[in-house]
Amino acid sequence: MNLKGRDFLTLKDFTPDEILYLVDLAAELKRKKKEHIPVDTLRGRNIALIFEKTSTRTRCSFEIAAHDLGMGCTYLDPKSSQIGKKESMADTARVLGSMFDGIEYRGFGQEKVEELAKYSPVPVWNGLTNEYHPTQMLADLLTIREVFGDHKGRKLAYMGDARYNTGNSLMVLCSKMGMHFAAAGPKAYFPDPELVKTCEAWAKESGGSITLTEDAKEAAKDADIIYTDVWVSMGEPDEVWEERIREFAPYKVTAELMALAKKEAIFLHCLPAFHDLKTEIGAEKGEQYGISEMEVTDEVFEGPQSRVFQEAENRMHTIKAVMAATLE
């Protein structure tokens, strides 16, 4: 499998075999890291990380993965660069592309990372946009395969807002990989109909399926994976909190909801999660709205079915695989 020079912007651009290749490569790189086997085959290379949205997992994953591969790494946040203020994305792509061997972008509209890739002479990797989160999907698939030993035919039930990056990308992943995707939430929060239509065609080819429902119990029934995300995404206004808490309350992942899934089902979340009041925002919203948890209960998050930290670690291994595959 030769992916050298390819951008990694969305899983829509990759075949099931290519996706599986990246996950298998990530598993091999993970094994080597656990056994302290060096993989610094990209010594002398350098990458740039553009972060218009801050992150713990994405930044650490790219930095550690780059270091393990022997590469240098430069972090650019909105305050330490001229991107978008005095320099266009097209100009940024050509400047950074002349200095670095690869560029990561984490920010807002998908059109920004697409423009970056259009003008960059080196591979561009999507660390997250409003619409897609492809590196998270590889980590999710690796986790599912580690737990179950396979993925095809597995049912993934996503609870909450399926319009944005995580919901969109899970639907793409499942439809390409022969999995059954069920999204539960209010109709207004269903994915874009055009994307649904595209994914339905992929699902027909792969043996998967797409189900959109307002019934959380229907989605959770016999699921292998229950998945959720925060109710308010980064960059959205504070005014939407009250509305989201009210509208998404029926889709909170509880022990009762998990009990509707298969006995061996796992819980996944791309993090950070509001499962208690031990964060600034959690404490603030808890006091404001009289709640102690949001999208998932602490009982589930900390329970034996939760694989969220295994999933979080796998971000690093899968990101390492993407960089290795597209640069070597």
C-alpha cells in the first residue's frame, strides 16, 4: 500500500483497504512502542502544527508521534502566527510547505484545510474541522478491533448531535467498513442529507447500514459500541447550552441505556467529557442548570465497559501511522 504524498483530510478520500492498512500499521507501531523498539525512520524531517482550536489529545498525539518517528515539530497557535490575519491560507501553505515536510491543521471550516492542501507541496493532515475528524476515526477503529478482534458487522450507536465532525465521520467510517451506524437525537441534529445519501451507497457496497432515529433506545438496542460527544462544540456560543441540555437529555448515556446494548458492548467518547463537575465549565454549567452530568453519567464513564482512555491513547498511534504512511 503506497500512500506517500497523500493528504489526510477526510476518510471519504480513502478506500476501506487503505483505512484498514493505516489501522494495521498503527497496531504495529503501537506494539513496537510498548516493546521499546525505535521507529525513528523520519530523522531530519520536520512538521508544522497549525491549531486554531486548542486540544490536549491532538497536540500531544502529533508531537509524541513526530518525536518517535525522529521528526522535529513546530506548534503554531492563532497568537503566534499571521495565519488569517496578515497571511492567507494559500500563502501560508506555500511558505510552510517550503520549510516543512508535512502540515497538520486543526480548526474550523473544512474549506480551510482543503485550501491548505490545495496549495501545499507537502502532505496536509486534518487534526479536526467542524465537519470531519478523521484521525479520531482511526483511533476508534483500532480500539474496536483491539476489543472485539474484528469490526465488520458491528453496530455503533451514536447519541446526540450527529451534524458535525464526530457524527459525520463515524457515519463515513461505518458505511465504508461494513458496520451498522445508528444515530439517535432530535431530527434537527441529523447529519446532512447529501452525506447520508453518499454513506448509504457505501454501506450498500460494504454490507453496513445507516439508521437515523429520535429514539435512543432503538439505536442502543443490540449495539456493540455506544458512542457520544459533548453537547456543545468548541466555538459555539454559550447561549446554546440551555437548549442543548434540554434537547439532548433523553440521549444521555446511562447504565440503563448501556443495558440495552449487547452484554459485551463498550462505551467510547472522543473526549473531553462532561461526566462530573470537576472542570471549570462542568462546575459552572452544573450550578447554572442544576445538573451533575451531561452527555454521559460518571457511572458509565468510569465503568468497566468504558474504553475511553484506550481510545485516547490510540490517537497517538494512529496519527503516527498516518504520518509514517504519507511521508515514508
